[in-house]
Amino acid sequence: MGAKDNDWKARLGMVYSTNPDFQFETDEEDEPDTLDKNQQKLRVFIEKKNRGGKTATVVKGFVGKEDDCKDLAKLLKTKCGVGGSCKDGEIIIQGEIKEKVIELLKKEGYTQTK
């Protein structure tokens, strides 16, 4: 048994149970599978609240993995030439460009976008 096999630091924070039916739980929730583009019901809004007086275009209703949401946000930011982010299934694009975002989403195959 080498020093690496008995590393006490690797066991810090680990809780052992005598329950034979014990299942290890993590804080991470399972992400839903990403729906097909034509099944996504995306809604595009203009928001001014909580943004320091700046206007943002918000895309709500994305169902899927966070990475897929970030990829879509990156595509929109690149095509519009602006900044933005993706968090909790919402894509925030800087500026008041609702029509352009809807047009880009439909062109990408998100047919149920309004």
C-alpha cells in the first residue's frame, strides 16, 4: 500500500453510513436533455429592470443542458455583435434587438420562437 492509496485528504468531507440501502447524493441536479430546435418554445422579451438603466433582450424558455444554452447564447452574441450571458435557461443579450434575435433564432431552426 503506497502513500497515494492512503491519502486522508481524499476522504475529507466524506460521510460513511451503516445503512445498506445508502445512496451517495450530490448537490448537482440532473440537467434535462436538450429538446430539438423545432420543439423549443422560446419567447423573446425586452427588459429594463435591474440592469442599471440599460436595456436587454431576454430569451426565455430554453429547455436543455447549460452548455447547449451557452452555445446558443454565444451564437446570438456573435451574430449581433454584442455581449450577453446564459443563466438558468435564460439568454440575456445586451441591447434592444428583439426582432433581430427572433429572426436569427428562426433562421437557426427554432421555429416556435415568438
